Amino acid sequence: MTSGHVPTHSGHMPTLPFSESESHQHRQAAESFGSDAELYDRARPRYPDAMVEAIIAASPGPDLLDVGMGTGISARPFQAAGCKVLGVDVDPRMAAFARHSGLDAEVATFEAWDPAGRTFDAVTAGQTWHWIDPVAGAAKAAEVLRPGGRLAVFWNVFRPSPEIAKTFSEVHRRVMPDSQRNPWAKPAIEGYSVLFTNAADGIRQTSAFGDPQRWQFNWERPYLRDEWLDQLRTGGDASQIPPTTLEELLEGIGAAIDALGGTFTMHYTAVVVTAARAHTHQPGAAVRPLRAGQRPAY
């Protein structure tokens, strides 16, 4: 499933965790985002309208739980489209920002969150599911989804032009020659594919969902120099780089953008991993992951 190239909402370079296969064990990076919630909300990506519309159309009703709500970036377009949204986030600073913008938010890790008997038509997570144990998270989603309810977790994956990738990669190598992580050295989709696979495998292991699908929506947006540098500051990688090194890296990237005329266009693919809750399960019932060799019964 794909969309056109001009969404309503803007975007940034997404946060890619340091260990894609076990990223839920590195939540300290995610928990650093609230140190400047205003910058995070201003600089982070939005999502294409076509993606939001597709998730709503595939859900049985308007009650939606947003996991890892943050400041509300992924929740607001669903609320604007008529959904009744509740968010859960581990960071009280982010939850407070979301409440200030008109959203309902509760503070907890998703795995430990108490739904208190509440159930939903959809569970979503924008750019956050990799911070959650994929099996425990899918099982928790199954517990709170109504029959036929939809789990939809999604990420923005950047697709820079060859010129941009080469230019930014050269800056990264010059400033951080010993770094094992150069986000421009290979297509981002190669790293993110591990996250998509983990999400789908976690869904399958609950035995509570139909077979997961992957939807894709292509879009793009132009960036000014300072807009791009702001979103770089909000990434999980940035919190792990020494401040002086980070400033040198940003200065180099900024100079590269200046050489391009002060602006450039970044292409993205919003990727959704999604599945519908089996109708045979009762909301609120505990879900146990499959044992090795056990097949799901839908």
C-alpha cells in the first residue's frame, strides 16, 4: 500500500536504536527525549494523511490507544480525524506536554500499564514500538483490543538522495572516524527491517492476531538548514554522542546544507506493521505467547 508524495505533515530523520534486535533493552535513550519536549514536538516528524486514513478505515471503531505517545505527534492526526485517543508514555514530561495540547495521557511503561478494564478499537505506536518488548507489547495490545481491533505500529524511514547520503556520510566519517554507526553509509531500510521483522514476529507469537501485514506510504518534505539540525538534536543517537562532538557534527552538516543552497528535500517511507485482533478472543483476557512449535488458532 503506497500513497502519493506530498502529505500534510512534516518529518525528520527517524531515531534508529543502537541495537535493533534488542532495542527495548535500551530505553534510556527514549527516556531522554523529554529533556526538551518543545524542541522534540517542533522538530520530529508527522505522518502522511494517507497512512492515518488507512489505519482508521481498517479499525472497527474510533477508540484508540497510542503507545509511547510522547508529545502527541502520532496521536493528534487521529484525534483530528475524529478518534477518541488515550496515550501512554513512560516520560511524565512528554505526557504533560501532550495533555497541554489537548490529549489524554497516562504515565507508565506499556507492558506495566493498567488499562483498568478499558478496551479499544485500535492500538497504535509511532516511532516507539522498538522501545517495547515486541512479544510482551503485542500480548498487552491483544488484551485491550476489542474483537477485530487493529494493532498498527509504524516508523518513518528516510530515503536521502545519493548526493545527500554521500555528503552527510563524509561529514560523519570526518567528525567521528571511529564510530561504528554512520546512518548515511547504507540505506536506512536495511537497519529498520529488523524492527519490522521483530514487530511481526511478536504479533505472531501471541496467537491472538491474524497474519501481520506491512503497508508503505511514500512522502517527502523540504528542509531548511536549521530545521534539519533541530531534528538531528532530538534523535536517540544524539543523546549518546559527547556534546562537543555533537556540535562539531551539526556544524559540519549545517555547512554541507549551506553548500547546497541552504535547503534540500528528504524522501521518506512510512512503514506500518499491522494486524487485526482475532474475533475469538475476549478483551481483557490474558494472552500467552506461543510455545516453540505451537501454531496459532484463529
